[in-house]
Amino acid sequence: MFSLLPWRKRYGYQPGFEDFLFETFHGLDLESIVPREDLGVERQRSAANATYYQPISCRNMRFVLREAGKLGSHFQHFVDIGSGKGKACIFAARSGMFAAVTGVDFSAPLTAIALKNARHLGLKNINFDCRDAADYLLPPGKCLVFLYNPFDEIILDAFLRRNRQHFLIHSSIIAYAHDGHRGVLQNNGFELISRFEARKVSFHRMRPIS
Ligand SMILES: C[S@@+](CC[C@H](N)C(=O)[O-])C[C@H]1O[C@@H](n2cnc3c(N)ncnc32)[C@H](O)[C@@H]1O
């Protein structure tokens, strides 16, 4: 816990007691900052547009899943774009709300840690794909697509354009945490379902073609 203090100063990163307990009690590797230059990514363009690794808090992840559950539709798949060490995916897999859970991250070292964490917990319905979000195609079926501030508007735009057909066909919903680039969703034909200013979390779906 004390080794996290330098990150608090630089990144404002302050995991709560619950985060500390969750990691320690389950014997996982989740809580840290991994700066962009340490993500181990060679593709220059995407690396330059990435943020850095920071795990979602237990509190906010529970909130996201609770609010998603209120949207009144059944999701087949949870997909975390920029899954890091897998914390959001672990919560989704343990929630029982999804038949399958996928984490996508372009950092090979973080993906290896996410896999190790999931195996350690014995989770079965979860997998991690080491891939650039700009190249990733969402699986068929209704997805809850989770984004926790993984990258800037350029990669977000590339991801949305690449998956436009998916969103039109499958009515998937985006849950965007720390949603600074939500204007990009609007520009790509998404409508805001709900937004929670205090947590900077918003839910979006593609506007149907009229
Ligand atoms: C803020 S962390 C979020 C971690 C995780 N979603 C969670 O909630 O615990 C952002 C993650 O996005 C990943 N990322 C950034 N740019 C990416 C890209 N172009 N493709 C795939 N992953 C990316 C980073 O490696 C980092 O792990």
C-alpha cells in the first residue's frame, strides 16, 4: 500500500481500502500505475495515443455493473477495451451477468498478468486478447463494452468506426468511465442513455437509422 504513494502525487491515484483488500485477499496483482512508456507496446501510433494503466476502483466497477443491469436488457458479452491487469473483467465474470467476458489490451505484459489473475481465481468464462483496440472487432451478440479512459479521441474514433456495423446490428451498449472524449461517441452516431457527473461515467448506444 505504501509503495503506491509516489503514484498518488503524480497521477492522483489513490486506491481505497476495499481495493487493497480485494487484491490482497484474493492474492492478485491489480493495483499499480504502469506509465505509457512501460506498457511494452511497439506500435508507435497507438502507444502515443494511449493513457496509462490504472485499475478501476471496486466501487466504480460495482456501480457500472449495477447501472448496466438497470438498462433492462440482457447482455451476452462483457468486453473491456483496454483491460490492463483484468480488474473490470474479473468483476464482470464474477457478477454472473454475462455468458462470456473478454479483455482486450495492446500491452503483452499486462495481458499476461490479467490471464494469471483470472486463472488464480479459477474463472472459466473469461479470456484476454492482446490486440490494439484500433484493429479489434467486437464479438457478435449484445455486448456491454466497457472503456475506462484507455486512449485519446483518435483511437476511440478508429475503434468506433471499425465496429459501426456491430453497434448497428447488435444494440450493444458502451459504458464509458472517466468519459472525457464522449463527444467522439456523439460524432459517431451514438446517443447518451445516462450520465453520472460525480463519477464521470456514462452509457451510450447507437442511434437507430431512421
Ligand atoms: C486506465 S487503464 C484501464 C484498465 C482496466 N480497464 C480497468 O478498468 O481496470 C487503460 C488501459 O488501456 C490500454 N490501452 C491503451 N491504448 C490501447 C489500445 N490502442 N489498444 C488496446 N489497449 C489499449 C492500456 O494498456 C491500459 O492497460
